Amino acid sequence: MGKSLISLSLLLLSTLSLAERPKFTLTIKGHLFYPDQLVLPANTKVKLIVLNEDDTPEQFDSFDLNREKVIFPHSQGVIFIGPLAPGEYDFFGEYHQNSALGKIIVKGNENVN
């Protein structure tokens, strides 16, 4: 019985920590990312929601973040990133590399906004 209670407590704590995770949103429109620069807090895992308002798919891609995800037309995708050290991390749309470009700027927690 004690192990069940501990397991349940750990499950609830992990669920609560996911609910409290900071969320940020990028929008793909006209084969561009809006905003093209996103400021995130350092040393924090965040939930990045990517909305694709275009009629074509796009792939969020970042060598710096080691992430890639196809976002289908008129849908959204979720990408968890971090925790990251302060710095700049480039990303791009694989299907429109000349226009869909952006940067995540990670600042110390006191410098985000």
C-alpha cells in the first residue's frame, strides 16, 4: 500500500510540473515565423507551441536545439526545449529555408521580457 501511495504522489507531482511549464508560441504565416525572435528564460524547460496558418506544411528545424517537427497546414505542434544556457539558438523552416528563419534568445531569468 505504501508503494502505491508513493507512485501516485510521484505521478501527481510530474503532472503538476508539466502544467506549470512556461509556454511560448510561434506562428507560421506566409512562410515566415512570427515572432522571428523569441526570448526564453535560461535554465528552464519550456513548451513551444508552433501554429501553422499556411496552406502548406512546414518543418520547424534547429540544429542548435537538436529539434525538428513537421507542422501540418492549419494545425499546431508542440516542441519541448531546454533547459538552455544563455545564448542564441537559430531555427528555420526546412521547406522554406530562405524565408522561414528565426532565433531563440535565451537570457538569464532576470532579463526575460
